[in-house]
Amino acid sequence: MSELRRVSSNPHIRSKVHTGGIMLSVVIALLPAACFGIYNFGINALILILVTVASAVLTELLYEKLMKKPVTVGDFSAVVTGLLLALNLPASAPWWIGAVGAVFAILVVKMLFGGLGQNFMNPALAARCFLLISFASIMTNFECDAYTGATPLAALKAGENVDVMSMIIGTCNGTIGETSMIAIVAGACFLILLGVIDLRVPGSYIVSFVLFVGIFGGRGFDPAFLSAHLAGGGLMLGAFFMATDYTTRPITKSGQYVFGIFLGIMTGIFRLLGPASEGVSYAIILGNILVPLIEKVTWPKGFGTRRAAK
């Protein structure tokens, strides 16, 4: 499937941009969040990141060697998947959790569906959901040497007060890469300036989420409450780095707005009405599944065509 080529008549748009360059840009953009996570949580965070990334790359390499397919690890897509998965893991998780998740992400979600560009959902998020279902106690244990107790979002859901500034800076509990809003937004700005991503999906995602929480959150448009929800959990990481995945987002411009609005509403529903304090992963996975329908509804009518008479 990955070897199929669609050839159309000219004109063709030529560009020096290639997959490896885009993926390398994403890796660079994720480094601030990764480095802060290591600083925030210590050596175990570094071990988890290295093991998860290495497992993702090795899984793709071994599969392609065994199946006698072209080796594609040089495009950095496996590195991006491993790094994103690692940033979505709690620092207290054992190293083998990262390895199991990476194998599932690459082998089951990516390679068995045909490789890069053929997967119908984000591999890193699919692996995180798999780990949450299979190893719930490990994936929801955020206690480590640096922090104890519930995450800020869990405390907020329980009606407790949270320190919003510490959530923005990142000196709080959570997964390795989701705590520092500053580091995530810095990396996102880098991708926006390079033209790798735009604001259609993340912008509509964040705006619709704020409106939903403001209307149904029970505290109105309280700035502190809304800021805590924006800075807490994986909202920023998901909005800028996973919802914008080229393969699993709609390709139509209007469809990207619909996709973002759907993610914002679903994240709000999961956070406010669900038993867990977070919902970004499940919202994006559900959105990925609905992408073909969104594209069908939002696909523009071809120039010079008209609706057939009934």
C-alpha cells in the first residue's frame, strides 16, 4: 500500500520540503518540553524518553527488515512518535511501559496499516490510550521524587484551588511533557514560523474548548479557572503537536475548523462530565476516526460542476 503512487497531469507543485525535514522540525520543537520535563522530574524522565524513542525506531527498523520493505527510519517519523509518547507518560512509570507503548504505536497503529501516511489515528495517542486501558494504575500514578499528590487538573476537578502560575511555568505534577505551557507554546511558535503547522486546528480547538468550559464549567468565564484548564493536562501539547498531525487531520480547510471545534467540545465533555480529569487523548482519537466523514461533508465542489437534477 505504501508503494502506490498516484500520477496526475501537470502542473505539479515542486517543493524542497520533505518528510524528514518536517519531522526533524517537530523533534526540535518538542525539545523545550522534553528538556523541561527532564529538569522537572529527574533522571527517570530521561530514561523513559530514551527508551521510548529507541523502541519506536527499532520496531520500525526490524519490521521493515523482516518484511523486506524500504527502511524509512531516516524520515524521523518514528522518533516523533516515540518522543510524543514519552512526553505523555508519567515520570514514575517503569521503563518497559515506554517500550510496550512504542511497539504498539509503531507496529499496530502505523506499520500494519501501511506505514507513514496510511495510519488512521495518531500512533502516540493510540498507544497512550492502550496503556491507560491496560496499565491504568501505572499510567495514573503521578507521584515521584519531585512531587506527590494529585495533578493540578485532578485538584481543580475536586474543587480545590490550584497555582495557575506554576502550571504555566511547569513546576507541577503531570506527565513528562505536559506541565510547562511556556515550553510547549515556544515549540509551537517555532513550527508556526517555519510554516509546518498553522492555527486552524489548534486555534479552533482552544477557542471552542474555552467557550465550552466557560458556559458549562459552573464558574463562568473566570480567568483563573479558564487559565488552569488551558495550562493543565495535555491540552496545549495535544492541540499543537498531535491534533495537527498531517495524516490524521482533515485536509480541507473548513474541515480543519470543524475538526478543531469537535476536539474542543469533546475535551470539555470529558473533563467536566467524565470521571477523569483529562480528556485530550480520547478526544483526538475520536476526532481521528471521524476525519473521513468530516472530509466528505466539507469537500469543496469542483469548479464548473453543478448538482445533478433529481
